[in-house]
Amino acid sequence: MANRHRGEVSALLNGERYELCLTLGALAELEEHLGVRDLVQLAARFELGHVSARDLIAIIACGLRGAGHDFTHDDVGRMKVQGGLEGYAKIAGDLFAATFGGDDQIGESQQNPT
């Protein structure tokens, strides 16, 4: 079970439940992918809503790899999520909230019902 105090979230991807976690390595990978210099710019980019489909794929893929799953960006790009684009965005938002300790957390049961 995901532990939000460790920055973990749970998401339903392709009908299977996975844990995601943005570890320090995953955050460094995201910084590089998004072309930002630091964690403040990384968080600000998402907060401002400047997120592309490629960014959502990268966030989810990095979160999966941070939790020990072996998925590529291409694998994640083919995954189906309940709620379509909104579902992907909720997973990414929930993951960022858990990682950066935000109070605006989206309940896991709301975003990805089993």
C-alpha cells in the first residue's frame, strides 16, 4: 500500500494497481527531461499548468521507475487510465502533491477507483 509520507501514491494503470514514487533520481530525470534547473522550477512548471502530454508521460514513468517498476516512456504512453487525460493529470498532480508535501492532495480512491 502506498505511503504518502514517503511520497508514494497508488494508481490504476491498464487495469492494474501500481505504486509510484518520485525518488531523488526520478526527480533528477524529470529536471533533465523538462529542461529545468532545479526542483523549484520543476514544481512551478506543473503548478502553472504548463504541462504537455509528453510531460505527463515522463512524470508517470519516472514515478513508476522510482517505485521499482521497469516501464519506459513508450510503455506509459500506451497505458490506459480511467478518466482519460484528466485521469493522467490527476495521477501526476497527486504524485507531485505527495512528493512536495502539498495539502491539495487528490484522494487516491477518487482518482483511481478499484
